[in-house]
Amino acid sequence: MTDTAPRPTLEAVAARAGVSRATVSRVVNGGDGVREPLVERVRRAVEELGYVPNQAARSLVTRRHDAVAVVIAEPEARVFADPFFALQLRGISKELTAHDNQLVLLLTEGRDDHARVARYLAGGHVDGALVFSLHLDDPLPGLIQGAGVPTVFGGRPGWSDGRAADTGPTVYVDSDNRGGARDAVRHLASLGRTRIAHITGPLDQTSAADRLDGYRDVMGDTDPELVAESDFTPAGGERAMRDLLDRRPALDALFAANDLTAAGALRVLRERGLRVPEDVAVVGFDDMLPVAEQTDPPLTTVRQDIEEMGRLMARLLLRRLDRPGTGQGATDEDGPGGTPTAPDDPDDAGAGVVLPTTLVRRASA
């Protein structure tokens, strides 16, 4: 065993800076009322000694834990297999790290986990929560509201029962799923394709429902046999593609609700001896580069900025935490060029931020 040097104390910092212990405490815990020259002396002493504030003591003063829960309403196996979640977590982590906040990841495998997550959030361990991949019958929004934790949601909320009425409009960040789907289907139609099929995501999630609506906006009252429900996974895409080809073997185009679904569908088309795009043109949704650039052929898809969505979710939550009392409606709006900016009066801002999508053309369509 090796001896370790004792951790510097508040008293040691005070002695080095030539100030009182109370002055050091106010400076390191973000308090007011200390003259700038003394603040600089304390900061210099902290740096020289390598002092690390005690988080428990700091929380008593600031009433902040500098920790944010990220709640993903999906089982562990899907979260770690789908690059969508990695991209969103990367954006969240970058923003929290830039503001010296910790990320606490909470996953839900089933109903029992919902109560566990709600107890953790109500226990005062974190300052707020970022929640995404909700399903329509998910009890988490109500449980989180009951915990009294400031929250930002990823994705347009699908509930309409007023469960957020006590705290104002629900704050969320989403992409233009319906508009992006319209762009995808219009592109396929512009190629002369007339029998355009659609593999959806799980329709108890608003992103999948909105993309189906965008498909229908262009196709109108199309043949219902050209639509197959799936689950945003490659295996689900394979199953749905087989069903579509069995029902409508003459289909000449496919809009898949995400890139992983499209990757599974492409495998089945290849198995059936169908050429892409000559026989069947394919468009996905997400533009996750580890997927879209490595399919055969490379995938034409609708790009949503997944990492930016995560970053903006974290940014909105941190801004709300820094502006106590402004309620759930305290959000940012898009400024020039799509850059999020804070409105002059946060209460005038809308509750949701919807980011634009763009069509990225590659070889599949």
C-alpha cells in the first residue's frame, strides 16, 4: 500500500487565500456577496491546492446536485444495439459536461422499473430529467410529474389527458417527422414509382405515427396492403419486407420508418433477387452514418440531427433550472439559420422545438 496525501480542506484554502472559511465557502458554492479581488484569491488557492468541493455540502447551499437523469423507456438490449440512442446520449453528455453536470442513465425493462425510476427521481438525487422513447400507454410522464422533477421530453408527446396541466405546457424536442416522410415519398414518386410501400415503426410512438401520416399525405387513400407495421429494428424490417412482398410482389419502392428497418428490408430484397434501386427504390429515415453508408447499396434517407436533439434537450433543461419559477414553458426558439436562441421573454416561447429534416440522396433511390 502507498500513503496518499490528505485532501485539502476548506480551512487550508482559507489560510492560503488569507480569508475566512465562510468566504471560501461562499465562493466555492456559488454564493454572492464576495468582492471580486477576494474571489480571485480564493480561486487561485483552490487551484494551487487542488481543492475539490464536497458535493453534499455544496448541495445544501445551492440546492443543486449538478446531476441530470436520462430516462430511456426501452429495454437495455435495444438501447445498446440501436445507434440512435448512442447519438442522442452523445449530444446530451456533451452539453451536460460543458456545464459541469453529471449524466445518470436510467433504463426501463418493464412496469416494475417505472416505480423504481419514479422513486429515484422523487428522492432528490438529480436536478431534472430528460426522457425519451416514450410509448402512448407509458405511465412515466405521470410518475415523473408526481415526483416534481423539471423535465424535457425527447419526441412530441402523444398524450392529451392534461397530465402536465399543473406545470404548464410540456417541453419537448423533436424532428419534423411528418415533413421528412413527405419528402421521402415525394422523392420516390419523382422517380416514377407508383407502388410505394411503407414499413412503419411502432405506432404507439409519435415519431412512427407522424411518419405514417407523412406517407399518407402524399399517397392519399393508398392500398392498405402496402403498409406494414414494424418496430424500428433490422429484424422487424426483414419480417415486414417479407410480408409486403408476399402481399404485393409488384411493389416498386419502399419508404422505411428508420435506417435500421431499411437495412433489414434491403437484405430481404437481395434474398428475393430484386435489384435496388432498379426494381425497388428504398428510402430510410435518420441518416445514422454507421448504418446508411454501409448498406448495400448505400441508403438514401431523411436526415434528422439526432445528436443536436440530445444537446438541445439538455440545454433547455439546464436553462430552466437556471431560471427557477418560469415553469415548463420556458424554452428556446430557433433563431436565424436554425440556431437555438433564448427568447427575450421565456414565457412567450412555445413548449416544443421541432428541428428540420433533409433528404440525403445515395444509391438506393
